[in-house]
Amino acid sequence: MHISLKNIGRRFNKEWIFKGLDYSFESGNSYAVLGPNGSGKSTLLSILMASLSPSEGTITYRDSDKEIMAEQVFNQISFAGPYLDLIEEFTLAETIAFHFNFKNYVEGLSAEGVLDLLALAGAKNKPLKYFSSGMKQRTKLALAFCSDTPVLVLDEPTSNLETQGTDWYLSLVEKLTANKLVVLGSNQQHEYDFCKEQIHIMGYKLKEKTP
């Protein structure tokens, strides 16, 4: 999978969030989008996933020699973020079954394998509305990591996780990201230490003109 950004910019009303971003993303590599809260990291991730259009510039997606249209990109991407909503009335087992109606499992995994990975088999019939914020975050991460897609996008992946949960997240990175294109939005070094490339979003802000 190859994603190419050419002169990408995004603004809300008249304010530019970032501008003039050129970058290429390749399978088998990992990228950290860095910057303080409110700097535009999540906005850039949304543009990469084609859930938000850039205000200027072009983005292209290619799988081998085949171009993928933006409206079909969702089939190629798995995503986890703290603001991603789960269906609270679903049990954990129903959540897993529903998610994998739309995505394939990573080779060798099944619903039981996802439950084992989560270490929440005892809660499989428990509605998500009774889960703690940490359990919900672990569920979001497991669904994303266990989906057989070439692209994995993560936004603040250790939000609501304690130290043990953070170690569990890093074990997923080690086990389940080989050959994937991984893009991660973060300002916590422990989340992105494994990333090979860094994109500092503040470098694409409009510079104020001096009088």
C-alpha cells in the first residue's frame, strides 16, 4: 500500500490547520504524526483515512499498481482512537462478530483468538456499557490490530490504559504490524518509539508575517 500526499492543506473557516504537506507512506513502515494537543494530528489522520477532505492538494492511494478510489479506502484501513464510538448495548462477543462482518481476521485469528488476546473471555457476554474506559480502549485496539488490512491508523492509542495496558499495546505492535503501513498520532513517546519516521505537524503551520 502506498499513500501519497501532495501540497495537502486543511482549514476550518479561514484558519489553516496545516498547509503545504508533501509526504509518502509505504507498507512495511511506521510513521508518527507528532504535535501538541489541538495541533492538527487527528485532522491529518482523518485526511489519510479519506474521512475528511483536504482543503487543497491531492492524495492518492495505490495497492501495487492499482489506484484505489478515496471512497473505497475504508476497506484497506483499520482504525482505533479514543473518540471512536462503540455500540454500548452490544456485548463484547457481539461487538467482535459485528466488526468482523466488515473486516477479515488476521491470518490465524478468530473470535476466540481475539477474546484470548484481550484476556476478557469472562466478559464476552457483558454489554460494553458496563466496561471501564480502559476495557473499551483495549477492545478498540484489539479490533483494529486483528483486522487483516494493509493500513493501521492509531490515534493516542494508550489513552485510558494503565501501565499493564500500555505494555499489552506494545506487544500488539510487535506481533501484529509486520508488513503493515502504520500511522500513529501521538504526543507520548512511549506510544511511538517503534515508529521509523516522524512528521512534526507544527512544521506545516502558516508562518505569521512580520510587519
